[in-house]
Amino acid sequence: MRPLHVVLAAALAVLLHACWPAPDAAAPDAAAPAVLTPTGRGLSSYFNLDASLVPVPARPDAAPSLEQQLAHLAASGNPDDAYAAYHLIDDCMMFQKEGRLPALEFERGSEMTAAEKVAQQHLCANLTERQKAARLDFLALAVKDGVPGASTRFFHEGPFGDRSALRSRPDDPLVLAWKQQAIAQLTAQADQAELSSLSTLMMAYLSDGDVVKKDAPLAYRYLLALRMVHDDILTPGSTNPYQDNYWHWLRDELTPAQQADAVNRANAIAARFRQHAARPVHD
């Protein structure tokens, strides 16, 4: 079992991925009709500080249907909308399985209300197999355009939505090609300081896994980048879960030359984050 600080560090970075601004993001279409799409979830929702939640309609039957929302999102041609469509379907699949949305409850620190469950049940009642299959197409569009968080979801979905294939068919050429694609996408996003990709790669390279083998220098590079970024975005007095007193064991696995290289590369990633976020580079 991984130490608690390892799990918390990974969870925090994934939850903070919405804080990473997509460069050159298009302005919302003011003329577009209101649609109940997932809201961005950032630092406030993790600490349950004035977390903004999607309002539950007083009459669930008055809300747009799942089919209507998906059609609207698909018609926009916006990769962020494609990612929202993926989440709509994925949330419905999770709700039908669990009767709740565990990730939402964790992020805001409270359980779904009865009214929210009724609204979600109404939304997802007519979920079709065609829509379930389409969710991966929506995700692929989001990944292609570099939507923050999409590459991480692609990684966790597994080959063609079947993560068991990593163990049942590890030598299948299609599975091997998927592994290469998943890591290449995450690496490209991590180099641009996208937080969930940084966290996903750091955790993946900490030990041998189904997709990659342990690579301590790479894990430490991404750890340092996360530390530098969180030094910028955490409020004063907050504990940075990536600080050395938690992770000295990983640093000690590297030679001095490897440590220096990791610092240089992490600095470059952190500089990109500050550039995207319009934050000044620290002296």
C-alpha cells in the first residue's frame, strides 16, 4: 500500500487540474442556450470553500434531456464541450452503477442530496449503449486539442475503455500502441505544466506498473515540478504535499547529476505554468 502522503499528493494534483488555464481558450458563446454541463472544479472545491455546484432544477423534467445536452455540446465543435460531453456520459454510467457520484461528493466534502439524486436519475434514465460508446470519441477529441485533464482520463480508461486489457493482452500490438499513445499524450501535457498529467506521470513512474516501468529520475522531475507549482498556488501556511521531507527517499535514489537535471527540467515546467497563469517568475 502506498503511504498516505503519496495518495493525498496525487489526489490534490488531479483535483487542481482545473486551475491550469488552457492557452488561447475561446471565449464562451454568449448566445448559446443554457445547458447543465459540469462546472470547473478547483482549489475551492477541494477545501470545500464556497464551492460552486451545478444547481439542481426544481423540476427535473424541465431540464434539458441527456440527448439534448449531448447534441448541443457536439454541435459546438469546441473541444472543451467534447470533454463536458464525455463527463456527462461518464457521470451517468457511474451514477447507474453506484447510485451517487463519489468524485463529486469527495471534491465538495458532502453527499449528494436527495433532490440531486432525483435530478441525476432523471437525466441518466435514457442513457443508451450508443452514448456509452460515444463517450470515448468525445474524449479523443478533447485529448487531441489538449483539454486539461483529458489525457489523464484517457490513461485511466485503458485501451479502448478496457483497462483489463493491460493485463489480459499485454503483448497485443494494439495494446502496446495504446500505451505509447497514452504516455506520449501525458508527456506532452506535462511539459506544458498541466497538473493532472504531471501527477499521473509522477505516480506511474514511482513503481513498475501495467503501462510503464519504474523510472525514479522521471518521477522526481515531475514531483519537483508539482512542488514548484504548488508553492505558487497554495495559500500561505498551507502544507505542500510535495515537499522534500515527504519525498527525500525518492531524491536519494538519484545521483547528483540526475538530481540537477531533474531540477532544471522541473524549473522549465514551472516557468510554463506561470506563463500560462500569467504569474511572475520567482527570483
